[in-house]
Amino acid sequence: MTETTHYAHGLGKTLKRPDWPELTAEDASAVLARFPRAGNFQKIAWRSPRPFSAAARIDTDRGGVFIKRHHHRLRSVSDLGEEHRLMAYLRAQGQPVVPVLCTDLGHGVLSDGVWCYEVHGLGDGVDVYQDRSSWTPFLTSGHARAAGGALAGLHRIMRAYDAPPRRSPLLINSDGLMRAPTPIATLEARLVHRPALAYFLAERPWRQDLVDHVLRPWHDDARAAMDAVPASWGHGDWHGSNLLWSSGEANASVATILDFGLADRTSALFDLATAIERGVIPWLDLEDGEPVAALDHLDAFLAGYGSVLPVTSSLLDALAAVLPVVHVDFALSEIDYFVDLLGDDEQADVAYGPYLLGHADWFGRPEGQRLLRHLRTLASRGVPFR
């Protein structure tokens, strides 16, 4: 890897060297030459610190674009096509989703066999969270309310989107394992086709760990809740830094929705629980203390969601059941990514311990119980969110 002064977000609070080579001016210029609507390269305006791809906002003589480069084993041409079809559908339904530009041959992805490039138009709005770590909680209750309303609007449109689930097992936010009646057997069957994950787990008592930390405390109730709702597509990674905002003010509205890279066919319940987990709980505080959920932001988020779609007592109870396990499939997918693509057992250890097991454990401790009790209390009171 070439030397760089650019740093990326890791799994904790400390910035680290990027896992992937950064986009250079030469890379960007060569890519843009194949995208007629993008304009000619002028400069790299900002490099994204997100860790799973190399991405940058580029100034061109037509304004600007956003380039993302993926290793083909993480996102193939067909993988990105799944995302782009979802984005095109949402744009056609009036959702504020950025356009995907096409090459001179009419394709949404440019591939050289190793790297896959996609070029997006720039969305409207201010990138308030652009340099904050992924899954940073909402900065204000106004942001939480606006994000809740925007997610409900997305869910209402997604009800009619009928596409099969994503095919890639890497870094997709799925609910398949937690929907399974026998998760251990289901994961054992998966490992036949995921040798890197199998290698990593073979060195650990993963079956007993899953039973003790995840399945025995949480799985039965979570599975029953997920089985009771219809399947539909979700965003998969709804948090403040995947949104552009109408201004930098505390009561800004959502102007643009970004990054459908983790999207999959799950359910509105699962997607809503994911958004709450990533937008209300400061997980990075696990490094040096106990995360404290912002219950006022949770209420604001639910109020925003309820202004568009009903937030019923049964939905609140279901959220309390699903929240402790909503991360499990993605955590295993992250382990697979770190071991298989990066050969990084150290990051995989973090994904296994503090993430896969630690997030589930937190919900059994006082602060996690406070959050779940709050949802169940709201449900028992029949508190409407509008």
C-alpha cells in the first residue's frame, strides 16, 4: 500500500490506516473519463473515512461526484447492480436518493477485474456527520425525529419493492440466522461455504458462546417477533452519517438518503431496530465504560416514525424483543470479511467479542435493561407516537 496521510474509522474510537489503498487523483481522473455525465476531474475534495471501501468526493468541471471503489470479492458488478436497482426504484418513487451515473457503455459499474467503481451524483444537503464515526448517535432530538420520519417514508415505499434477497454473504445486514429455528445448525451449514469464517470460529467455543450470550437470553422472543411481520427490503444501515441534512441546525430535516450497501430483504421491524441500535446507543463507549442510551432521542425517533407510519404497542414490544439480536448476522459477516479479505484476525476478534457477544450482553445489564423496559412501558401504556 502506498504511504498516506489519510486515516479511516476502525471498530473503536481510534483512527487507523485504511484497509484499502486510497483513491488517487490519477485513479479518479481515469474513472471519470469513462463516465460522460460526471465531468472532468479537478481535485479530490474529501476522502471518506468509512472503512469498507475507498471513496471520495470529487470536484469536476460540472460540479462534483462521489466515487466508490470496492474490491471485487466484496462487491462484484452484480452485487452493485442489486443496490443500484433498489436506488433507481426509490428515486422513481420520489425518495431523495442520489443518482447512479453510467459509463460510456451504459453500465452503472466500471470494473477492471480487481476493482469495481461506482460514481454517484452528489445529494442535496449538508453532511453534518461526515467525519464522525459510523453509528455515532444522533446529535440532537431534532435529528432523531427527522430521521425517524424519513425512515418511515422509505419503509412505506419499500413495501412494494419485490426483489430477492442479496446474494453476497459479506457486509450485508441480514436477519436470516436470527429467523432460523435452529441457529447453530443453520450457521454450521453456512460454514461449509464460508471457510474463512469456519477457520476463525474453529479456534473458539462459538457454539456455547452463542447459546450463552445470544440464543438462550434472546432468540426465541426475537424470532417470534420477526416471524410475525411481513418481509420487505430495508436500508440496513440507517444512522446520521448516511443522511444529508437541510442545514447544520439542531432541527434540520433529512435532505438526502445515502449508502444502500448493507440493504437486504429483511423487514421494516428489523430495519427499524437496526436504526435504533445504531442511532441511539453510543457503542464506542464500551471501550472505556458503559454505553448510556439516549431515551429522549429514542422517543423523538419513534415520534418521527409515527408521524408517517403507525407505532403501535405490538411494534414497541417487538422492538424490545428484536433489539438484542439485530446485530448478530452482520457481526458474523464482519468477522468473515476481516478474516477472508483482509487476513486481520485482530479486527475479527473485536467483531467477535465486543460486537457479536458484547452488544447482546449489554442488553442484559442495567443500561440495556433500562432501554428495553422503556419500550415495554410505552407499549403497556399504549402511548401513541405521532
